[in-house]
Amino acid sequence: MYAPEDVPDVAMTRWGELRSYYGIPKKGPLSEKMAKKLIHCYYASVFYMGAQVGRVIAELERLGLRENTAIVLWGDHGWQLGEHGLWAKHTNFEVAARAPLIFSIPGQKSIGTPSHALVEFVDIYPTLAAAAGLKLPAHLEGDSLLGLLDDPEIPWKQAAFSQYPRRGHQMGYSMRTDRYRYTRWVKGDQDRVVAREFYDHKIDPDENFNIANKPSNAQVIKQLDAQMNAGWQSMRQKIQK
């Protein structure tokens, strides 16, 4: 329930969306009672959604369509439930940028097997198009995940990208690698970096310590800057299709 150590102010939010809802105080923290109620209600909504997915799949099976239907389930963002003293979305922290992405494709070899590979929502269309046997346009920024669905352990992309803006023409560009989350906050254009966040998930999976300003991390920051500047195409080099 506390902000990360040495976090820049621009990374935080006053969770304005939640404050617009009935019964939520316009300022200040939530009471413990209200926080518990919101968490309970959030989990209940997830359970309810899962039940509806089950009904859809049951109907596909009843109609004899299950073996010829691709299913994909995703949420458009993560959700903060008090982590770092924040609620709702609207940040570049892992808990808000990470979201569910579940595929069920007819003929896939690994069924019910999770993968730790880095994937993005721009991969959804290429995956479904490839599953349907459609030719993929050259301009797509995503990749078909069919190879990953058959073998969840094959080499995959080296980073996933997200971004979220702030007032004052500030944008947070965030990059997630297998170990790090690195965010650059820029004002006006990408040459004007006003703040950085760097979290090492190997030792700090909850992102409680921003270590971007530690001199000992200068070389790693330099490498991450180079990766971010190179962009999404450079992250595809390890993909096996």
C-alpha cells in the first residue's frame, strides 16, 4: 500500500476513475473496510466472467462447433487493487500493464499449458488470421503465436511494449523484458527524458524499488535505452515460427 522507493511523481496517479464512482471519497486513502469490499467485488466479477466463458464453450460443444472454433480471451489492461496505494489502471506498473491472454486453437499441440514468453495484444490478430489460413499483411507489428501454442518453451520475442500518458504532454514508454521493466517518461518528444523507472523482477517482482538512479545500474540502463530505441522489430529476432 505504499509507493515504490524513489519513484518519480509522474509515475503515480490519483486513481481518478475510481473516485468518480458512487461512495468513493474524492481524496485521501480508502478505509480498510472499503478496500476489502472492492477487492471482494473485483474477485467476484472475475469469477462471474469465468462462469460465462464456460457457458459459451458448453454451447459451442452442444452445437458441434468446438473443434472448429478458435477462442481467445483477454483483458485490455491489468488492475491495481491497492498496490503502491493505487487503484484501477492508468499506470505503467506491471500490475496495470499485464493482462490475461488465453488462446484455444483447434489442432494446437500443447493444450492447457501456460507459457512465460512475452506476448502482446498486437499478436492477437496475426494468430487468429494464421489459424484461419489467411495471408498476413506485411505491415503488422504483431506475430502469430501458433508456434508458441504448439511449444510454449521455444525462443520468443525479447521484449513487450506499452505506454501511458500524463498531463502536460508527458508520455511513459515502458518495456518489459524477461527480467526487467524499464519506463522512460518523456515530455514533448522522445529526446526529452524527464524521469526513469527501472525494476528488477528477479529481486523485486512487486516493483517496490525504483533503481533507475543507482550508479551501479548505469550500464544496464544504457543497454535498455538501446533496446527501446531499436524498437519492436529488433525484439523479434529470436522468434521461431
